[in-house]
Amino acid sequence: MLLTREEEAMLSGNEGFATQKCMQILVALGRIYGAERLVKVSSVQVSGVSYKNLGDAGIEFLDELAKDGRARVRTTLNPAGMSLTDWKKQGIGRAFAEKQLKVIDAYRRLGAEVSCTCTPYLAGNEPRFAQHIAWGESSAVVYANSVIGARTNREGGPSALAASLTGRTPLYGYHLDENRRPTWKVQVGVPLESPEDFSAMGYFVGRTVKDGVPFFAGVGSASLEDLKTLSAALASSGGVAMFHMEGITPEAELGADGADTIQFTSGDLQETKALLNDGGVVDFVSIGCPHCSLGEVRTIAGLLRGRTVTREFWVCCSREVKRLSDESGYTRLIESSGAKFATDTCMVVAPIEELGYRVVATNSAKACHYLRNGGARVRFMTLEECVAEATRTA
Ligand code: F3S
């Protein structure tokens, strides 16, 4: 692989231990995937922030890098396993909290912004069209590639961190035009009437196309929330990193000539929703996978006005969206119902099984997928149904 003089210096250890280690990771990755060279990135989103996923080995790795490593580009963090300020209110135990705070301290020393959100594009880290980035949150990867037109592979924790500490990533995969072309055409034959319909469609299509690039035809319009939840679902049931949507996403004019076609029907929509429903009495309700937009927070506030929640209800969002919610008066409405904001974290990366919750209602197919993998029963509902469930008295 061709390296510049500066990159050679990093690889030789002239710029310190952490940079050398990171460059070794990137060169090894580049060789595996046949990259000709590295490319500079403008931002990094690091996944692997929850202590639940990282464990003690992860803390050791981060501490080692933090001895002399520093982020060279804007670096934001995925959600942690708890709210960094309100973890006691969430019922998180001290042992877990102390470990989680060590993880955050290491990232801070490495120069990352302690943003702790999976929607960095709603919290100030918004790349531009065609910019190369190295993002490690699968839902944000799909959103950035597809909706914004930026360029990133699905980075793992170590490769994203390596990109942060060197400012580079290997030039392969979705950084190259030829890999961004549609490989499947999805003919949508049912009106999509809510973000939950988009989420279910993403779950269905991800299972079919695996790591392909679907091109959606027949979708009239899509909101930010529709595209956000579609991105997450595609990346959870499959390995999708990018999609196109006719008339909506910026590279959709490529068309889907020659791609295999699948249909998405009203039967597929209903079956997928049924598949994401395990039944059972709900004891935990959570909205915000991916983290809520301000529009979603506004809707929740409107639905909760004058009502009281009867079971644990989390609204997961970034600190930035929470700040805007505070300013707009939505926070007061939500919290006076007994519902809680969960900033910095989410229902999947927090240790909810240790908190004793067994049946979770949510409006995200991605959350259902991972919660179920973690041993919970799930109920996939619309946002309105989730609020009704959270305030049900019988
Ligand atoms: Fe975000 Fe957690 Fe869902 S990190 S995409 S809210 S699983």
C-alpha cells in the first residue's frame, strides 16, 4: 500500500506509540481489503463506548493509547451504558458506573468530544456531501452514506479510533464510486405512513439484501425521522452500509439498472411487524433508537401532556437535542408525566437486564433486534402506541 512520508513516519513510531499502533491497524486493514492508499477523513464517530460492550480489556486498550495518542480530527462518541450525570436516577449500580466513567475519561484524554449519541448528524457533527469520514455506528453510517452522501465504511471500534488518531482511513469499500452503486432494486408497493413503517421495511430488506446496496423505488416522500429509523433497521437485520431512494437521496440518480428486484408488499409490512412482537406485559417503554430528533421529542411531549406514566419510560436523545428540548419547554412536559430523559445512553447499551426489565415496548426495529438478542421480550409499536402503553392504568 502506498504511504506518504508523513504516514511512513507514523508507522515507524516517530510520532509515538499510539499513532504507530493505529497506523499498523489501518495498514493491516488496507492490505486485507486491497486499498491502494489511505485517505484523509474529516470526522470520526467512535462506537464501542458502553462498558457493557467494552469490558475491562477495552479500558486497558484505551488507557494504553491515551498515554500519547490524540485525536487529529473531530471525534464524537456513541452512547455509553448510562447517563453520565443521572446514572443514579436510572438505577445503575456504582460498580458499573465507575467502570463506565473510566472509559469516558480515557476517551476524553484521547481528545474525543463526549457527545455520546448515535445521531452525531443531529448534534453538530454533520459531514458534507462526498466528504470522507470514518464512522463506527452502523445506523449513522447508513444515514451518512445515503442521506448526506458522505463516504464511510462500517468501522469497528478499533478502526474508527485508529482513524481518529491518524486522521486517515484505508481507501476501499464505500469510499469508492464503484461500490456505491445499487445492487438491489426494492419496489415498494405499500404506502408507508409512519417512521415505524420505514423501520419495518428496513428490517425486511436488510434480511434479504444482507450487505448489498438497496435502491428503493415507489416511496413518495420521507422525513428525517423516516430515513433515520430506516437506516438503523437496514444495518441491524443485515449488513447494509448504504441505500438509495428514488427522488430523495443525493446519489439516487445512479438508477438501479441491472439490479435484482424484490417487492415490498403490505403483507411483508404486516408480517415484519408481527415478527417483532413477542407479546407479554410491558414493564419498560423506550423511544429513541436512533436517538430522538427534536421533532420526535416535541411529539412525545404533546402526547404526554397532562398524563402520568405508569411504567418506566425513557426518551433517548443527545445532550444537544435535550438542550433544545429544555429551551422549548418540552422537557418540563415530559418529566412532569414521570417519563425520563436518557441522554448519553440508550435502551440497548444500558444494562437494562440488570435493572430487572423483561418486556420492552419500542418503535424501533433495530432496538427490538438487539434487545431480543440480549434476552428481553419485545413489543414493536408506533410512537403513539408506546405512549399509550406507558400511561396505561389497567
Ligand atoms: Fe442508537 Fe442505541 Fe439504537 S446506540 S441506534 S439508540 S441501539
